[in-house]
Amino acid sequence: MISKSLLFLIVLVSAVAIATSGVFRSSGQRKVGQESQESIKEKFKNRFPIADSSEPQLSDPQERTKRLKRSKKYNTDKVINVDPQMVESALIYNWPADFSPIPVSASNVIVVGTIAEAKAHLSEDKNSVYSEFLVMLNEVLKNDTGLSLEAGVSVTLERKGGRVRYPSGHISWFYVAGQGLPLPNAQYVLFLGTTDEERLFDILTGYQIIDGRIEPLDYSPGVVHFERYSGADATAFLKQIRVSLASSQP
């Protein structure tokens, strides 16, 4: 199954990124079952939205100010994540040991929603890239923000990672090992955190709903056991969330 291959790939790229201190380049292929590591990795890479390196400034002053504020959050002075020569670049995210694979209490918002749109943007300093996702809400399971969130409305999500296309046609790919990005037109259970901007949320983690089953968006071997829910029944998974929410009510 593609979902199982994706789970394997997240393990693969996590291990490779750790072994190479965050930056690596492709070197040949090794067969895993009937599909090569390179083929699986290519499928994973293609999930990442592409930003244009010459992305024009928005004409609307308010929208331009909003975009600049968002992009500045992803500036980095520690490492060059994307540039016209870089093929692949990765950072390691150290998941907190106490992070729950179903982070009900840690989430400000929990929703079931469908990804309607995915776009990547360069950081303000052009050294990093992040992605934004427009999600149409199908169901709101938790909302402690005070905002009006209900089925049928949309909100924007953000997460570090994406690809950048340069004038030469070269595409540089940056990702965070262990963290995936949601796919357009796919349905997810999403655990979200607030940002300093209304209706813009960070993805804490999430699970894709595929044919009534659950597949984790993220992977953290030996720390956060997202994988225990791989293939779980979606109805039972949502019931578990609702029970946790009910038990946490005063």
C-alpha cells in the first residue's frame, strides 16, 4: 500500500538525515520489496508544494504586510536550507518525550477537514521555505480559541517545509525529518495550535483518513508512537478523541 510505503519513507529519510547532519544528496538505488528507496522518496518529495524563487510581492498592502510577517517567522541564520545549488536539505525535529500521539490537551483546535489548497512560500531571508494549507472543515471536535469555527468554513494551516523552483529550472527541497505535509484533496484529522494571527494555525500533528482507515502524518520512532494507529479504524479513532475530550471537561 502507498500509505505503508510512505510510513517507511519517513523512517528512511529520518535516519538518513540524522546520519548526514541534515543535508544529503541521492546516490543510487536499493530495492525495498518491489519498490526502490529512491522511488518511495520521490513520491514523498512530490507531496511538497513548490514556491517560485521569484515569487512577486502582493499588490494589496495589507496582504503584503501579512505575507511578510508570516515569512519572517521562517528566517534562519543557522543553516542554509534552500538555494539554487541545493538538492535536498533537512532539519531534525526532536519530538518532546511527553508528546501524545493523540494530543487532545495540547491542541487548541481539533478538526476533521479536507485540504483544498497547498502553497509553498520562501522565508523573508530566502534561506528557508514553508507551506500553507487551506482546509475546509468537515467537523470541529475541539475549539478553545473563541473563534467561530464550524463545518463548511475554511482556515489556513502552516508548517515548515516545501520546495523552491529557481529560474534555471532546478528545484531545491527542504523538509523536517519525521514531519509530513498533508495532501490536497485528502481528508485528515488535524491537531492544531494557535499562532499570533487569527484563523492561522500550526499543525501539531495529523492523521489522514484513507478508505475508512487512519494513517499518521508524522513519525517519531521510539519517542511518539504515531505508528500504533497506522491502519486503525477511523470511526474508532474519532470515538477515542471524543471520549478523551469528554473526560477532560470539568
